[in-house]
Amino acid sequence: MKLRRRNFFSRTGQALAVALVLAASILGVPGTAVADPVYGTQSISYSGVSNPPTSDKPQSKLWWNDGSWWADMWKSGTGWSIYRLDRTSNSWVDTGVVNDTRGSTLADTMWDGSHLYIASHVVTITGDGTPKPSLSNSPAKLYRYSYANGKYTLDAGFPTTITNNSSESMTIDIDTTGRVWATWTQVAGNSTSGYTNAVYVNAATNSGASWGTPFVLPVSNPNPAPDDISAVVAFGKGQVGVMWSDHKANTVWWATHKDSDAANASWKLQPALRGNGQSDDHLNLKTLQADTSGRVFAAVKTSLNDISSDKTLPQLILLVFKPGTGAFTQSTIAKTGDCVSRPQIILDTQNNLVRAFHTAPPTSTSGCAYSGVAGSIYEKTASMDNPVFGSGRGTPIMQAASSSNINDVTTSKQSVNNTTGLVVMASDNVAKRYWFSDRSLGGTPPPAGQAPVASFTANPTSGAAPLNVTFTDTSTNTPTSWAWTFGDGGTSTAQNPSHSYTAAGTYTAKLTATNATGSSSATATITVGSAPPPATGGITVVNSSTANSGTAVTTASLPAPAGTAAGDVLVASITTDLNPNLTAPAGWTAMVNAKSINSTSTSGARAFAYYKVVGASDPATYSWALSSAAKWGGGITAYRGVNTTTPLDSPVVTAADTSYSATSITVGSITTATNGAMLIGGVACDCSAPVVTAPSGWTERWEAAAGQIAEQADKPQATAGASGTATWTLSAARAVAAWRAALKPAA
């Protein structure tokens, strides 16, 4: 079992953190400069708690109610207490309401509009290399509070007991029937017999008053590695979902359940993200209950930094689940070279933004000792409808040279808007101090007679085309409207927009901020260079999407990857069960058409692959018609910088092994005709479970399963000529087919 690198500052303690800082100083490793600007506000100190008080990754410690922000915070010498943010004094005020006095616990909080729920669990931190079993007689408790006249009062009969075992993490949510759900992972065993980890769930009727018996999630693969964790979310006006990381299977799993069904029955399982290095024990879920489509947003961390030195691979990924299609799309929040970790997200309905927060070294620090080194908290934003994030770490929101180990950001399950503003919290577990950031989203009336003073930040301000830039409004005196011009003809009225510059040039971005009193403007210069040449041939990856159906259907629908634009080239792969033919949507060209994998009328599968040049008005979803109902899995990767007249730079080569004993498959060499081509290829398997590993040196872009395995990967080839063979491997023996070709770079 591979040992994953933990976040040392959160798990190993103050002594190791100080040792690392001293070692960096002695060895000359770049460190935090005294000149680092201060962002955010330092808050109360703490002592006597076993873990950083703002951890863990899926949990929320804040909520909005009755015109104020509230938090579950550790009060030294007392215990976990409810605090209120006094925005006038910019400080957290103890309300005197204490819930759990155990210093060995952490909690997840939820305000549902009428009650406050706090799920407090005893923490056992485990690792893949040194597993620690969950402790018995260590109850996780649910506290439920009523609220009136500015005060929280514990309801009669509470706290109730969720489970009697400790866990690394625990989250809660409430469904449309008033049933409270909790999920956690529970490690059992010993060094002699071995260790197992299982995803547990429990549900309580009557708004948390009556818990059932905890049960292992009734799906086919509920046993991840010892270090993996789970999270629960209610969504879509009638469903709950449980997501968990599974480092053993290189998968992030997603199981859904209808509110009308019995708690321990009728769970539907599918992979949310799959592929070598795609899973780590960092995830955070949010949803908009007001969203009629029921979308679920998830921030997850990959382990790609542990298996590759390529600094351009995704480190943090945003997954978006759409119940209408049953499919996930994915986009990169940050790359392995950004040295980020521990993502949290919040949904901003005021500006239609996903706001992503994470830990990274301070702004003045170069290099990367390891992924997630504590230091500062950064924010990045993207449109909820087209979540394309700018490059880099983002904008710092909590940072100070005097407190150089800020980490473990947390916020609310609720969405934010112009009424609530935005509050996020973190902690420095070396200095033992809380930190927070509080800012307006445009809802507070401006001071009488004062027009806004416009200002904003742009990140990044230079780079090669296409350059995705995130603009963050920092205007004072509370503007109520924003008018942006980006210098290339693009405009926006969002408070914090993102914009993609597609051509080289120097542009002046301008913000005009307005309120009832007046307006003012500010500008910034954005320098866009030409796309880098030959190493990648100018071909870059935009994003990917996946979907599948575990039941037989006659339509295979794949969502367009986020951020695609006219002129991009899409490469799609679909694996069907049995032997249907596919009819492609308009504009798609077949590369692999019904490649059989021992296909008969009662067994086998078929592989399909296609490409398409994106037009000016492409749909959000592409649908293939199946000639007969079948299960399927598939996905799309979008490439930019491809020759749109002749997208393929080589013939397509295929291979198949129908023996059902193959644990690998090798596809013959192809010969590229143009410098800077992009090798592309994929695998189709008559199966729904084994994990596919791409050939050495290739980057796996996605892997869809549940219906049937389909996988896709790529590799740049700088110089034209023979590529050599490529071998994909499987984690179990199956019948399998594979294909490969090359994309031709634009002239």
C-alpha cells in the first residue's frame, strides 16, 4: 500500500513544524519574507484541543443566521462554544453556549433555517502506512439547538448518539423528510490480521432525535484505504449523496439515495473521478437547494504530485454532478506546481461563482517543500455555469509573516450572497491562533454621500494565450453594481468575473464601480503572449468530462467539458456493453467504430472513439443513439491548438484481447508527421470495476466506469516520427481493447 504524504502542520504537531522551519533556514530553502503583506484578521488564541480546531477537510464550522455569522470555536479551559461575529469590532464574541467539552473532538455544523445541528465526533487520525483502528466507547454526538431572541437553546433529549466509535472525519446533512444523515469511515483490525476501512452511514428520524443502527454503505465497494474519508450532502429536492476517496482503487466514489427509500437500501453507485493518482483524502461538497437542476459541487485533491514530476497536472479538481444527466464534469482548480492542499468551496449566488479556498506557501515563498505546506490561505473563483479557474495559487485572503503556518480553512454549508457577505476561517496550529476573512459581496448600504473607490486585483496579469484571468473586486464604499471591460471586446457585470484572453497582445482591463451616490473606475494591464511552441506543439488540454449508465439505455449523453470554445477539438471515447451500434451527433467523426471485445448477443462489449471541432454554437451535451439498449461509460477531453482542418496527424491503430485473461494491452507504434503532435489513446474494457493505468509517460485524463470501463490519456511528442508502442495495464484480468492516434497542431 502506498503511503500518502500527510499535511505535517495539521497532523504531526508544533515540534515538527518548528523543525521544518529551522531546517529550511539552515539549508537556504526559500521561506516567508518579513515583507509579506497581511491579509485577513488574527483572532482568539486556543490551547487544550488535540487537533487544529478548524479541521477537518469536509467539515463546516460556520453558519449564517438572523443577520450574523456564527461559529463553533474552541474556548481554552471550557470547550467547544458558539461564537458570534461582531462585524462592528471585527471580533468573535463568546455567546456562553458550550456544547462538547472533549478536547479530542472535531465537529461539523449545519443551520437548516430552524435548527442548528452540531455533530461532534472523537477523532482518530490514521494513515495508510500506520493504520489506527477506530476507538470504541468514543461516542459521536448530535447537538440540536433552537434559536430565539439572539440565543441558542439545546433541545430536550439532545445530544443524541450517532455512533459509539471514533473516526477521522464526520459530516451531516438533512433530507426533505427531516431525516438527518451522517457519514464517516471506520478502521478495524490489527497489525497481525490486517486492517480494513469501511464507509459508514447512519440516519435519524424526527430531525435527529432517533438514530438507527450504523451500517456500512450497501454498495459494491465500500472499503477504501485506511486513510480515506467520506462526506454527505442533500441535493436535488429529494436525494442524498455520499462521496468518498478510495486510494486503493484510484477512485473518488459517489453513491446516491432517494429520500423516499429506506435508509439502508437502494443506493446507486458510480465513480465521480477515476484513474491513476486521481484520489486523495481531501474532499469538500456543496450544493444549492434553490438550484432546480440539483447540481452538486465537489472540490477534491489528487495524488498526482506523488507519482509524477510534471508540475502542470491537476492537484485540485472541481467536480460538478448534474442529476439530470447523472454525469460529472471536471475542471482544474490548481496544478501540482502550485503547491496547494486542503480545498474548501462555497457557492456565491450573488455573482454566480464557485469560490475555492486552499492552503499554500506565502506569496513571497518560491519552491515547494511538499504539497500543502502551511502558510497562507488563497482564494480562486470560477463561474458556476462554466467553471474555468485562472492559473496560479489565486488571491491570498489570510496571511501574515508573524503567523506563518495558517492552514485548515473552513466555511459554511450555506451559499452566500449580498446579504450574508463572505466569512471563512482558518487556524495557525503553531502559533495556536484562529484567523478569519470577512468581506462584503455588495449588500451593505454605502456610507452616506460616499461614492465607491474602485479597485481590483487580476490573477494572473501575464502569460501565454489562452490566458484565463480571475478579477476580484476590492473596491471600498460598497458598490452595488460593477461594469467591466476587458480590453479585447469582452464585458461583464459580475462582481468577480473570470475572462479568457485568446490572442496575444496588451490589454487594459477596466472596472467601473457604482452605488447610489456615484461611481469611479480603475484599470490594470494584462499582457498576453503567444502560445508556447514545440515542447507541447501548442496543443493544450482544456478540460474533461465523464458520464455512464449502469442500466441499459438507448442514449449515451456526454456533457461538453467546461471552458471549451469554438475551434477546440473534442476527443470522445465510449464503451458499450454487448454489441449495439452508435449513431453519432452531428459533426462527430468516428475514429474507432464498434471495435468488438468478444462481442456476442449475450456477452462482450464494443469500443467507440470520435473527434469533433467545436463550432460557434455547440450544445452543452452531446448524445449518441444506441441501436439497442445497453450499459455504457464514456468521456470527452477538449484540446486547444489543434489543426481544425485536419485534426488527426496519424492513422488510428487498435488492438484487442478477447481472452478475458489480459492484465495489459499493447498498441502498436504510430508515426507522427508533424512536430509537436499530441499522442492520444484509450482503453475499453468489458467490465465496470478494474482500474486502468495509462502507459508510462502518458497523462490519464479521465476514466469512466459503472456501466463499462472507458479511459483516455495523452502524451505530447515534440519531434515527428515513430512513437513506439504503448501499453495500458489493468488491475484485474478482463477482455479489453485499446486504440491510439495523434492530433496535429495548428499551423
